Amino acid sequence: MRFVKIFVSVISIVLVLSSCASFSKDKKTLDASKILMNSSIKIKESAERLSDTDHFPRFIPQDSTNWECVSVGDWCSGFWPGALWYAYECSGDENLRKQAELFTAPIKEIAYTPAQDHDIGFQVYCSYGNGYRLTGNPEYKKIMLAAADTLATLYNPIVGSIHSWPSKKQYPHNTIIDNMMNLELLFWAAKNGGGERLKDIAVSHAEVTMNNIVRPDYSAFHLGSFDDKTGAFIEGKAHQGYADNSMWARGQAWGIYGFAFTYRESGKKEFLETSMKMADKFLERLPEDGIPYWDFDAPLTSETPKDASAAAVAACGMLELYKIIDDEVLRNKYKQAAIALLEILSSPKYLSGDTNQAILLHSTGHKPKNSEIDVPIIYADYYYLEALLKLKKIEAGEVSVK
């Protein structure tokens, strides 16, 4: 039985890599520049219909065409201004820049409000971070540094990680795999005047996550619960996944991407190994059509939803791996795997076209709560654009992608 499982796993990897290799033979199969320009036009049209810059697109309900919007405090608030900045970056359209500035401005309050959860990185780095990268606005830098300090207040030195959800009292100290993504704000701040302490917090958090939330087989729990007085790991939980021992698709993608840039910023090879092995696990378990279901271990029926957002995040992470791996064969493996994911996401099955205001269809937010099931979600669009921009810059020979 063990031989059969190993044989099946090997065959699965070969099929995935063979599929990836087919994309490399014809580079014209994925025209990132064209897709980005078309997406920019669509984002501009959506922005022109959104008059309230204090509210931000989050998802589009089934049988609807327009975005449902949320307030600045929602964890998704930074993705829409971030998408606007990406659209401005690839189009140069000054109207998109103005819209990006308008939707970025309200998020300032997050930086100066006592931290409620770990999502400060998603909210501020995606909006102000991209804005600062593209404009060099010194006010944006000031706000980002303040946001990093606010995020750092959630750090528990006894546990060695950031407290993700203080409101969830059933877990004395909890850290979720998503939180890896928020470390990029801390790394940036440490290099831009915020002090080495912020980098130390980020590295410690990543180590705790790697040693406790990432399982020995390189799948991941969604949430790790810790004793806040001793730092001891108590248990791993699914929360948004199917079961405590299952592999939630988007969580696996957060880990791939988060550990990749944590290696880039820290130079600690164990983070690179973790990212690569999480990516291998993700690729090994992809279904035949190449896009993950919401959880790799969820029972499969005709109603089991996909998660395009997980594919987009994973593509970003694998392109990051391409940038930081020295071995040519390995780095190209992850690049071609990312291209394969983006190729499928860019097909008529996943692009929304004229269906609604979003770019991508078929994402899943929180299946256990029956929330945002098989609908367009803003972070899917954000990371899809980011991956396409990364690929475009890689193909152009640019060293720095983000």
C-alpha cells in the first residue's frame, strides 16, 4: 500500500511538471501585459462607479454584478486600493492613480488605532505599501512605519509570535498561517527607519509558525493555539479548513508565499526549505484541472467549490521562489508551475469577462461558515494582478519584482 501511495505521488508530480513544461514551449500562451491592460480598464470602470471612498469592494454575491463593500476596519480593505495601484502601475493612467490615492487615504486610521488583529499588514502594506513603492510619497512612509509599530504591539515575547485574533478568547494566544503575509510590513519597516526590533519580531514569528503550525508533512494548520503564560503549543485547529488535520488550500498558499519572502529578508535557509516543501505539497495534490478545491481534503461532490484565490496567492509565492533560488532547474520548476496556474486562471472558466465587476470567478472565503462560497473575492483579484506583474517583470529581466 505504501508503495502504491508513493508511486501515485510520483506520477502526480510528473504530470504537474509535464503540464508546466508545456507552457514553457509556447510563451505566447499567457500574455501577461494584455491581461493586465484589460484588467486595468475593468478596474477603472469599477472605480468610477464607486463614489464612497470610505468603503471597499470585498466580494460579489451570486446572481449579482456589483461589488459588496466593507468599511475600513474589515481585513480586506487594503486589497482594493492595492489593485488600483497595480492597475496604475501597468497602465500609467493618472485617473487610476487618483482613484488609488482616494481609496488609500482612509486606511490611515488603521496605523494609529490600537491593534485589534494581525490584519494590519494586509490593510496597510497592500495599499500604502504599493503607493509608496510607486510614488515615494513621504507621508505614506510615515504611515507605514506607524502601522508596523501598531502591528508589533500584538507580539508576545513568551510565545514568540504575533497574537492573530485577540477577540477569540477560547485560544489564549493564537497565531494563524495567514499572519505570515503581514510580516512583510515589519521587514519593510525595519529597513526603512523602524529599527531591527521589527525584523526580530518577524523572524521569531516565522520560526514559531514553522515549528508548530507547519506539520511534519509540510501541510499546515490554519490556527495554532498557545499558552500565553508559558509559550507552549497547545493544539492546531482548522478554523476555515475542512478538518483539523486537513490541508486548507489558501492557508497552504499563504505559507508558500510568506516563508519565501521571509527567507528573502532574513537569509535563513530553513524558511526557504519550508516554502519549497509547502509548494511541492500544493503541486503534488492539485486536482486534474489544476486549480485547488477550497480544501485539499474536503469530500468531493459536484458542489465542492474551488478557490481561485488560493491559486493566485500560490502563483505569487512560486514566482518569489523563482527569484530567490539559486538552482536553475528548481527555480524554473516553480516559475513554470506559477505560469500553469495563471494560464488556467486566465481562461474563460475563471475570468469573469462581462459577467460582473470582478476579474476572477470561483473563490471561496469561509466554507465552514457558508460565507462567500464560489464567488469573486477582492483578494483573488489582487494577488492575480500581483502574480501577473511579477511574471511580466521577470520576463523583462528586471531584478526587483515587487
